[in-house]
Amino acid sequence: MLPTPRADIAENTLAYETGPLVKPTGFREYDARWLLGSEINLLGIQALGLGLGTYIHELGQSRIVVGHDYRSYSLSVKQALTIGLIASGCDVCDIGLAITPMAYFAQVSLDVACVAMVTASHNENGWTGVKMGAQPPLTFGPEEIGRLKEIVLTASWRERPGGRLTRIEGMAERYIADAASRVRLSRPLKVIAACGNGTASAFAPDALRRMGVSEVIEMDCELDWTFPRYNPNPEDHVMLEAMAKRVLETGADLALGFDGDGDRCGVVDDQGDEIFADKIGLMLARDLAPTHRGATFVVDVKSTGLFATDPVLAANDCTTVYWKTGHSYIKRKTAELGALAGFEKSGHFFFNPPLGRGYDCGLTSAAMVLAMLDRNPGKTISALKNALPIAWTSLTMSPHCDDELKYAAVDKIVKEYEALGAAKGKILGRAITDVITVNGVRVALEDGSWLLVRASSNKPEMVVVVESTQSDADMRALFHDEVKPRLAKHAEIGAYNQEI
């Protein structure tokens, strides 16, 4: 029996080699993530497996899919997790090296309710983590993570007989065939597959070719866990710059960039310009609306307000629901509402049947983008982007606020804006049309402009975003004349990491 995990074990000691190190901070809102070595050790991972196995038994399950991403240590982490799962009496189905959506697909393909995908996603080397779920296509949220944390940190797990390990062969082939079946191109396209030497390198180029891409230009598609050029993260400026440069060099129709565990897909257009994920989501929604009249789309509160005012969506009786930021929240809400699709600002997209299987999958997102181009022969992706109504959106600004103070601070800001809205107050001369409080506060104005203040999910800071439908100067005024002075009245809110 493993001893109770501790958070104070130092590396290179006897205690480190004989007991589990698990720092509580690794349990996040919807996954678990640690620095391997200083925040969790392999015995700590084993304890996590024991706790997870105990929890899924509480849920009436015992079978679980496991996979691992391409890091120098991920296989060892998965093996330690598997030891714990087997000790808890679980039937472990190991699909081997995988991207995260492959593990989700395996749940469906094998009729297994639970999943534990060992991945640090786009984080730098040194990080490890586990994405978990027990009800396809959903993944754990705060309630499930909270119960798992309790079991692990109090060593209230239960060992059971009957655990076993089965190695599953051929899951990659099944997954790629399923993802590639989402589109069959009828027009020639030259597409850059940018993988940052991450796990998607082993799967994305093949999938794009099967989708009918006439020329796939592989960019950093050799597996290399040192990530020699940049971390595989299509939100990262370095990766986006490299994608843009390659587009201009090759005359490609677009570049598709996949993150470290393959559940996100970023887009650079034929002019070498990044298209932010919320704008890609809006382009896809506009394209799908005529053939899916009355559809519902779910987007997170950091996303553009153009969803709410778009004339194409309105003409096709489509509804947009703004929901909590975070892939687990958007995935859950998309499933709950039976929405056609959900779009999360960081690039996690969710397509329900008939378009997809409800989970976030970079290859399915790529297929949807390619299908959109196929339905618009003769149009470039930059032309589709330029057809969107114009809005000026700020970068994400994060003023410092201690973890123990940030939620109370946000609550005060929420109450202020709720009171302003109830009093029919105005912001920069414009009436408030909606005050959305599902995740901090998002204040919508009569011209479609908006502002957002929320607490960061995983850092001692707050999150501020503003968007104007009028001009870049107005966008800056929303921040400098409204949000910044309002937050400055609260002493616990400190300096910004960056400002517009």
C-alpha cells in the first residue's frame, strides 16, 4: 500500500524514492498538470492512478482507455499511472502513442466509458498531466476533479483484485480513417501541416492526404520531443510566424497548425495572416447556417461579439450561447444543448453529429475548415475572413491578483456592472444590452461592442478583454476610459502583464 501523498518531498532524497509526491496545485479545473520531478514523482502518478481507478469504480465503471503523448518521459508516466489503475481493479486498454482525440475516439470505438490521456498538451518540456473523462464525449470538470483530488491527497483509494492490461493495436488507423471521412475535397488545395515536432506529426499529414488535399507541405513534422524550433502551440506567436513565412514562401492556400496533443487546430490564411479561433468559428458557423437552419452554437465569453450580431446567423434563425471559458465547460454545454458546434477561444472546437463526435479534435476541425473551402469554390480563406463584419478586439490583458483574492475581486466587479445595467446606465454613451455572468462578467453594448472581466483559472491574475464594432480607438477607449479605471479602484488588483 502506498503511503499518503505529500507535497513537501524534495528530489534526490530517500523519501522521494519511497513515497508519493503530489502537489495539490496540480489539480486544475478540468484536468491535472504538474512539473514532473518537483511537483509530482512517479509514485505520485501511481497514487493518481489508484485514486482515479477508485473514483471510476464509484461511478460504476472499471474499464479505461489510456494513451500518451510524445515526450521523453510520457511513456514512464503512463506506465506509473497504469500500475495504479490496475491495482485499483481496472481493466486498462492501452492504445499506445496517441493524440488526445484519438483516446476520445477509442472510448467510442472500444465502447469504454473512461479515459486517461497522459499529455502536457502545449506546455513546455518538464510538464506532464492527465486529461480524464468517464462519459463520452465529456471530460472531467471541477466537481469530478475535486472528488479525485480528495481521494488522492487523503489516500482514500481502494485496491481491488482483477485489474489487467490489454494492449490495443491499430487504433491510430481507425481514428485517422474516421477523422478523414469528414470531408473529401473536390478542389485542389495546397495545405501546410505544421506540427511543431509534437505528437500530431505522426498522424496529421496522413489524415490531410486522405481528406483529398492535393499537396500537403509538411512543416516540422518529424517527431522530436526536444521541440527544437518552438513549442507546438498554434496560439504561440513564434509558431504562427513560422507558419506565415512558409505560406508566403510556398504560395499555399492555408496553413493548419496542430498543438502538442492534437486537440486544437490553428489557421493561417493564404495572405500569411493568422485567423483567430473565434473568427474561424464564426466563419464556420456562417457557412453551416444555411444547411442547418435554427442551429445553436456555443462560444466562450472571451469570443467575439460578432456571433450575437451576425446577419447570416440571424437570417437562418441560429442562436449563439455564450458560456464559461474552458474546453471542458464548452464541450459540456455543447452536448447539453445539443448544439451543432461549440467554439472555444483557445481553439478547442466541438462538432456534434452529423459533423463530428462531440469531442475536441484538431483533425476534425481541419476537416471542417477544408469542407468550408470546398463549399466555396473559387474563394480563398482570406476572402471568407474578409467577408466577416469588422470588429476590433484587444489582446488578453491580465492584471495581477492573488489567488485567494481574485474571485472576491471579480464578484465585486460583477455586482458593479449588474447594478449599472439595472440602472440603465451607459458605457461611453452606449446602452448596456446584456450582462452575462456565467464566468466573471461580460457586458454587451447596444452597438455590439463588449468588455469582459473574469478570474484566470490557473494563474494569480484576472483576465480583461474588450472589443469594439466602431474602431481601434474606441476599443482602446473601452479599456482606458472604462475598464482600467474601474479596476484601479480595487487595491487588490495590481499591474497588467500587457496593455493596449
